[in-house]
Amino acid sequence: MAAISRAERRNLGLFFLIAFAWSWLFLLPRILVTAGWFTLPGWLSFFLSTIAAFGPFVAAFALTYWNEGQEGISSLWRRGWECRFQKKWLAPTLLLPPVVAVLSVLLVMLAGENINWKLAPPLLTLFPVFMLIFFTSAFPQEFGWRGYVLDRFQLRWSALVSSLILGAIWGLWQLPMHFVAGTTQHAVPIWEFVAQTIVVTVAYTWLYNNTGGSILVAMLFHAMNGFTAAVIPLWTSDIGRWIHLAILLLVVGAIVLIWGPKTLVRKTKAPANLSDAETP
């Protein structure tokens, strides 16, 4: 692996500082509401959570502008909507989360446990729910985690190690959400949530590297994970979360075994950017 420059290490440090400070600052009022200090109208709570999710986005574009100017941020933005990747990768991007969830549900049912289906959204709202998750969670985060950080991590470490480190940081970034009532994180022990985030981050890297660094694929996979969690609320069952994590571990283990831990790509070298990706 190539060594990462001192300037890039500094930029990564600044990225995490900006992303964490921005997100945690905007989530602080919701934490205080949960603690009973004061109340906020529902629309304001939603607005604060949405703005908080833009921490990685703000960090990525601010540092890109600082180092590369307008041309750099234009390039990063275009990468977010680039479709020049093999479309066969849309299958695991869109199907892996629901397939793992459905298998988990079947095992939960065999174990005689229950899932709180009342928390699932009504059928007619499924498309709006997906779009809401895409634009308020996937879109603001993936320009940062995958579009900015992952490329730089992989200059220093293998794809697997980069994923494990990024997954741990990403999981800790969401720490304030565990103290905000009404969120999925609030219902899940912190260590369980971080463990799940670390495991699924390997799948993100696998998809990202095999599509030539497609931020769009990362956004779609992120949205499908969030959408699946909303439609199939496995997180409401203790055993459901364990089973889901176990299946994810098996899937990710197979990915690492078949594609290799170095790049998670069946090539000697992973494509550095979208211009190196194979066109359909």
C-alpha cells in the first residue's frame, strides 16, 4: 500500500473534526430534549437531525474546496451522480439488505420471537420513506464516508482494514443518536450498533471498489439499508439483531474470502476512480 502524505493525514484529521463537531452540535438540542431539559416542536427536531446528517458532506466539500478549489468540488459532486459502472452491481446494492433481513425474520420466527411490526410504515408511504432516507441520510453522508475518506484510507491500508477502521469511526459518529428518543439507535445498545456498522462497512467497500468508486452506488446501498430497517424493524427484537448480525458476518466473510481482503475486487488492483471503471 502506498504511504499517505502528511497533508492527507492532516486533511483526514480535519475531516473527522468537522464532521463530528457539526453533527454532534446539531444533535445536542435533541439530546437535551430527551433528557427533559426543554421541548421542541416536531418539525424543528426533524430539521436538526437532517442538518446534523450533513456533517460528512460539509467536511468533504469544505476540505475539497480548500485543497482543490471550485474544480475539485465540481468533480466530487459529479462523482456522486456518475452512472458509468457495470449495472450488474445494482443487484447486490438493492437486494442484499432486504434478503438478509428476510432471512433474519424467518429465523426469528423459527425461534418463536416477535418483531414489532407496528413500527413499519404503511404500504402507501414506502416510496416517500425511501426517498426521505436517501436525501436525509444516504446523500449527506456518502459524499464524506465513501467519496472522501475511503479513497484516502485505501492509500494506506487494505480494503478490509480500511473498512474496519472506517466502520468503527462511522459507528462512533452516530453515538449521540443513542441518546435521542425515537431513533433506531436509541433502542439498540451502542456496542451492538457499532459492531453492525463495522461489518456492513465491508460490504460498502466491496460495492464501492467494484463499481470504480461509485458514490451513487454507496448512496443507494445506504438508502436500502435504512429503508429495510424501517420496513422490517428487526432492531426491535434482541434475538433479531443477533441473527441479523450473524448473517451479515457470513455474507461479509464470503465476500472477503472470494474477492480477497486487499482490494475486495477480483483484480490485481482496484480502480482508483470512476474513470477506471468498466462501462456496461
